[in-house]
Amino acid sequence: MLNDFILEIVDGIAIEKLNMTRVTIKETQEFKETINSLIINGHNKIIIDFSECNYVDSSIIGVMVTLVKELRNSGGDIKLIMPQKGNILNIFA
């Protein structure tokens, strides 16, 4: 869907908003490519905004684990914005 991923750069920090209520395996490849593109282009501080999401499946969690390791190994970091309500657990805290 158009505008499922909305990118904003603020003070050199990439903020990627997932503009959907459910994030499943269908979105995994696009999500991975989007974040990898940020990393390739030199963004090592990334915020992933899950505030619109009610559900995230394990395929996205797997991608997030890989991204966290990659960014931290290169001196970067990733932070998450979580929804106030829903089924997502903050496992990266």
C-alpha cells in the first residue's frame, strides 16, 4: 500500500513510521529493504515508529533483531516507538 512506510529525517536521525495496523510477512521484505537502504546511506541512528500498529508478527521481529545487531556493531542504535495500546511487546528495551 502506498505510504505504508513514511520516512522523516530529523537532526540526522532517520524516523521510519509504519503507517499500518498490522505488520506481517507481507510487509517484511519492503521493511527490510527500507531500513537497509537507510543504513547503506549512512544513517546509524534510526527510530522505528510502531505507534499505529496493533500487531507485529515474528517475521518483522526477526528483521528487527538483525538490524539491532548490525547497527550496534557499527556504533549506531535503533529505538522503537510503541503504541499505547495493542499486542506489541517491547522486546528491545
